Amino acid sequence: MKKVQFIVLLSILCCIIIGCSKDEPLEEVIIDDQPLLSPQYIMNIAHRGASGHSPEHTISAYEKGEAMQADYIEIDLQLTKDQQLIAMHDDTVTRTTDGKGEVQQLTLDEIIDLDAGSWFNEAYPASAEVVYEDETVPTLADVLGNFGVDANYYIETKTPEKYPNMVKELVATLEEYDLIDDELPEGQVIIQSFSEQSLQEVTTLAPSLPLIQLLNKDALKQLDDERIAAISSYAIGVGVNYEALTDAQIEAFKANGLLIHAYTVNDEKEMSELIQRGVTGIFTNYPDRLTNLLEELKADQ
């Protein structure tokens, strides 16, 4: 079985090479001198920051992701009781802070008083750092203010059905920090969501922002050509659960001009296989591993 997989992967890689012009080395197609949204660029997305090394969705995690040469800071959004956007994956504060309760039932002042880093030191002592004990939950404004217009942001509207004002607040905050502007590099801010309705709302309020439709395992199993074509009418790509992704789906996405960003991939061998199969981006808790892999591919080519 492994031999067959190797032959298939080798065939795909050969097809990519043959498809390149003789004057254009393969490493330039995969890595060098390509726009972020080019289908030939492999995007390195620091999932919740470099969350394999630091407590997720903290300034430390985002800083570490940038230091590890990730292309994007990935930010999940939740909305507080007083309508403030914060960076948090869950809709409760229980897992990643020393507090309890639903985000939408807590004010920003209540949330920023919580310890957002000590849990990581306890769970991952080999990666523990004293500075994490001082980490708090950042607002979206905190993140944008800290990293500015020189960083790239990959932002998810989490469970937007719970937060009717989420997209409106998101667009207003991006405008406040000059991150909705035709003069900015294409793809500097990407908005992703499992909710098509939320993405369509983004299009209405900020049509210049590129969109990614997230698809979980169940959505991939139910996927058909009609749905893929519909996604391509409003999104530039898909964010997919890599464990359920098929080669036929990869080809169908590409045929419809969609970028393919796989989540969440932490093993270098799996990263390599996905790149050879044709994905154009990877969400990872360990952006340093993907950076190293891409450098190795570049050196080998």
C-alpha cells in the first residue's frame, strides 16, 4: 500500500514539474516570488498562533508564529456581552483561562482579568515559560494594534449565528486599523467561516475582503459539483479537514479556481504528502515545521 501511495505522489509531483516552464524552477512555483493568493504558493498559517509552542490566541503565540515565518496570524473571534471582539476559539472561557462561563455572558473587563497562559504551562511543561503566566485574552483591536499593517491576518467568524453583530464589528475594527484598503497587498486580510451566511455578510459590508469557506468532515462527505461551483461564486478558496479530503475533491476545487487550505496539520510527513497532492496552504500549530519543510523542498529542487 505504501508503495502505491508513493507512486501516486511521485506521479503528481512529476506532473507539477512538467507543467512548469523550463525557465521556471519548481521552487519558484511553490515558494519564491509568488503572491499570497497564487495557486502556486504554499501558505503557512499559524493556527491560533504558534499554539504548539505557546498558549493559543495570546500575543505570545502570535509573536512566536511570526518569528517562525508563518505567513498569517490566524484569529478566531468571539463576541463579549458588551459587544467586544476577542481572540478565542471556544465560546466559553473555561478551557483556555482560569475562568468559567460563556463569552457572550461575560464583559470584556471580566475576561481580560483572566489568566490565559498558566493552563498551557501546566499541560505542556516541556514548553512552559514564566511569561505565559502573565498572558491575557487579547481583543481583536489588541492584535491589530500590536502587529499593525505589516502583518497578514486570517480571521474566522466563530459561531456567528450566536453573535448577530459580529461581522459588523469585525469590519468596523478592520477599517479602524486601515486594513480594508484597495492599496493593501491582496490577501493581507482573509476572512474564513463555516457559515456561508456570515461570509456573504462580509461581502456586503466589505466586498474587497477575500473569503474562505470552511468545510468539516461531514460537509466534505456531502460535497458535490454543484456545491463546489456555488462556493467558487463567493469565495477564493476552501479550508478543509485534511483527514477527509480526497484527491478527487482536490482536483474539483482546482478546476473551479479555489485555493485549498488544509487544517490542522502538525506532522511534517503529512504536510509533505498534502503539498504533493496539491493543497495550497496548511494550518498548523507548528509553523516552524512547515517553514523547515518548505526550505528543504526548495533546497532539494
